[in-house]
Amino acid sequence: MKKIDLHGTKHEDARSKVIHFIEDNWGSNEAVEIMTGHSQKMKAIVEEVLKEYKLDYRIGDFFGFNKVYIKVEL
């Protein structure tokens, strides 16, 4: 599974970084993970992009305990 870690990424740079990551992996038919950390603002930026691309995603693991990443089905 491919992953991108947004730790250390400025909020103003996060949107374009996520877009490039999604487009680079588009059509792979595999899930990817976007590490957001605990920042609510970073999660909101990522969710906005995912909604624009109409992608299914889940915050955290299967049980919702680990909420520092977003798993996306491409």
C-alpha cells in the first residue's frame, strides 16, 4: 500500500501535495494511506480533496482507534 506522510507539510501546501499523490496513484485499484497526524485542519484539507474526487475513504483503522491517517480506496 502506498502512503504519503503530511507531517511537516504546511497547510497551504497540503492540498496540492494530496492532489498530486491521488493523481499519481489514480487507476491503481489499490488503497492508499494519507498520514495527517492529529491536526483537524490537515484532515479537513485532505477530506475536501477526497470529496472533490468523489473517493471513498475512512479515517483511521478498521475500529477507528488510530485516527492519524486516512485510508482511501482508488
